[in-house]
Amino acid sequence: MGTRSVANRHCARSGAQGLRRFCVEFLFFGFKEARACLFAGLFFIAIFAAPREGLAGIPRYDLLLIIALVIQLAMIRFGLETMDEFKAICLFHVVGFALEAFKTSGAIQSWAYPDFAYTKLLGVPLFSGFMYAAVGSYIIQAWRLFDLRIIHHPPYWMATLVALAIYLNFFTHHYIGDYRWYIAALAIGLYARTTVIFRPYDRDLKMPMLLAFVLIGFFIWLAENISTFFSVWQYPDQLGAWSTVHIGKWSSWSLLVIMTFTIVASLKHVRATIDVPR
């Protein structure tokens, strides 16, 4: 019998209200969040656990690619992701790799992957695409586990244009200036009324969509700090000694989450849960 059915019976028997209800809902929220982070959690555990010198003669970056592929195939094999969802995740790989190749190029050098790997292409280890895919996987899993619904979503063509502007700015700001705050202001106006409805336990709760974007971006920023601490990749100011990733990266990650959300929202079964006012 499903977890929710058991939870509902427990709630009915206990008459959970007030603080008790809050604790139960918080517990189930945490459980579902952990489950939604399955791919990201396992992948980042591998990042932290893999020795920098590699294992059994396999360089660290190549080992991480093997582990990520195994996790991804297992999720498909056990029905945790559908083929349509996998196709969307593949798009994150392409988008992420193009960004990584540009940012690590000799002309830009925003960050670097210092270690050797057989599976490096244009200086970028192929496992890096899974870091972007992990964000998409989380959103897809959360959509299913929390029975997400979106109300007052902006017209898709507007959301798509903002997502494209966000992505292009990651490239063009090296040449024509950084317009992220103008784009962020546009996104705030676009999603100001958008609300996400989610169900951690047995009743619906609401959250402003913008708050969700910011919170997810914050946790990605934390993961980035841990990853750079373990020298998976490094920013120029971290070459001598590790330092905290600049807080401004939080805004970049939050914008990237908006772009990722827009891609996920294109899935047919996801669109069925999104309300776009006419």
C-alpha cells in the first residue's frame, strides 16, 4: 500500500493538527525532497567520495562518468524516469556541455578542470553534463512526487524567450556586458503571479514560483562550493587556496533553474498540470 495511504490513515487516527501536523508534513516533505534528489544525491556522493588520483587506474573524471551513466541507466531500468523525460535530460547535457566548453576555453577561462581524463572533449570532462542534468532530473522527480501544479504560468512563448535570453547572456556578457539583472527583472515580472501547488502529505500547499527558483539556486550554489573544495573544478581565485564561490553565482544558478524549468515544462505530461491564463 502506498506511503500516502498509510500517512492518511495515521493522520485520521491521530487527528494531527497544529505542531504535530507541521512535523508530519515537514517529515514527508523531507522524504520526498530526498527522493527527488536521488540522481543528484548519488552523483554528488560519488564526486565527494572519488579519490582525486582515481581508482583502479581509472582517472577520477572518467570514474565519475561511469558512475553517472550507471545511475542514469538504473533510473530508466527501474521506471524512475520515462524515455520522454530522458530525452529532456539529454537536452540538458547538450546545453550544459556547450556552456562548459565556452567557459573553460582559452579565451574565457572562467573556470577549469585541472585533472587528466580520457573522456575530455575540448577540455571539458564528459561527466560535467550530468551536473546540469541533475538539476533537470530533480525538477522532473519533484513534479511527480509532490503532484505539482502551476497556476498563472506566463505564456509559453514569453517563458521561452526569457529562458533563451538567460542562456545567451552566459555567453554574450563576456563581450557586450552582463545583463543578468535586467533579465532577472523581466523574469520577476513574468513569474510574479505564478504559484506552485505541491502536496508533501495529504493537503495542498502553495509557494511563489520565484521563491522556488531562488531556493533551488541556493542549494546548487552550496553544492558548487563543496565541489570546488574537492577540486572537481576550480575558479581562477581558487588556484592558490580554496575560497567560497562568489555569492553572485547564486543569482546565476537561480536564472539557470528558470531555464531548466522551462525545458521541463515542455514535456507533455507536465504541461497538463500547468495553467496558463488566456
